[in-house]
Amino acid sequence: MKLCIVTGASRGLGAALAEQLMNRGDRVLGIARHHNLALAMGGHESWTADLAQPQPVAERLQSWLSRQGPGAFEGALLINNVGVITPPGPVQAVGLGALSSALRVGLESTLLLSAAFLAATDSWCLPRQILNISSGLGRRAMAGAAPYCAAKAGMDHLSRAMALDEANKSHGARICSIAPGIIDTDMQGQLRSGDPSQFPDQPRFAAFKSEGQLDSPADCAAKLLAFLARPEFGVEPVADIRSV
């Protein structure tokens, strides 16, 4: 049994990951703006928190992890899944508060939660993994999505640097930032509904849906968990699920 933390666990890919981890017998803590009733009813942890203010959540996580007995687990896993996309368009068309929130949720929360997880579990001498859910847009810029592109690019490079730090330890954590492909989530719906005059790629995202190119959250979650189980997980700190 692993101890697993999943952010954005109340819907979409995060909810699917939390459900599959729970169903396979792991102990799960879900963190999201909304309560995950299935986790709570299954005897797991569900915290409601706004990761636009990540420091108090990270402090709580570090304290909670420090109270867990590592002897009950065969490993520990943090999945930084949460992300936000601002209304599609150039940055000057988006409110400053929304821009700040997008970077706090998409990048700062990954940094702080990862730091809390690593600090609290450093002495556990158990296999530890961090899976950061990135995006192809962290590797290829797209007009109308600059804050999301920046957050995911930052996540990729953060993962590279943290992996170098952990490689110097005898029980260092394995870390990977992975692009999960295109998934049928609310975020995709937001992109499809964008104004083409502000978001030139809107027709392409509409076609993903109409042509059946979107993966389901459940199918994507299964692929990600299979990837986590590979012995080579974390050898490369940045990956794409479609090429592994």
C-alpha cells in the first residue's frame, strides 16, 4: 500500500487518479477546491483548499505527513495535477488577479507541495515519487494561452532541477513531469468555447472533440499509473505519455 497525494482530486483527471489509487488499495489524500465524497466515504482524506494560496496548504501537508508512520506503507507518491487556464486570449485581455492565480495554482503550488512532501518524507527510506502533470503547451507555445504555457514550462524545468537534487541522495525521490495528452475535461471545454478572434487555435480544439481525439480521464489515469509502476520512472525527468 502506498501513501498517495493527488491535487485537483475532485473532478477530471485528478478524480480519476484518486479513484483508481483508492480502488487498488492505496491510502489517498485528495486536495481540491471541492470535496471528493468518494474518498471520504472510502475512509480516505479529502481536503478542500484553494491552491491559489498554496503556502498554508503546503504547511498543512508537511505537518500531516510528519505524523504518518512510514512503516505502514511501501512507498509515497505526490501527483501535482491541479492547473488552471485563463480565458483564452492575450495576457493584456486577462485580469491581473486571474493571471496571478494561474501561476500560483499551476506552478507555485507544485513547488511548495513538492518541497513539503520531500521534507516530510526525507527520512522514510521508502521509494518516493513525484508525478507532475504537465502539458505539450509547456514545450510548445500557443497564442492565447501564455499563463498556462508558462506554468507548465516552469513545471518541466522545476522537475529537472529537483530530480538533480534528489539524484545525489541514497534514497532520493524519482520525479517526472509528464504531458498526458489531450483529455476530455472542463479545461478542453473552456478552450473550445474561446473566441477565435482572441484564440486562433480554437477551431483545432473544437476538432479534437468533434473528431473523437480526446482521451477519457479514466483511460488517461490508467496510463499514468502504469507509467508510474515502470522501473525506469524518473530516469528522464520530462516525458510525454504518448511516447512512453
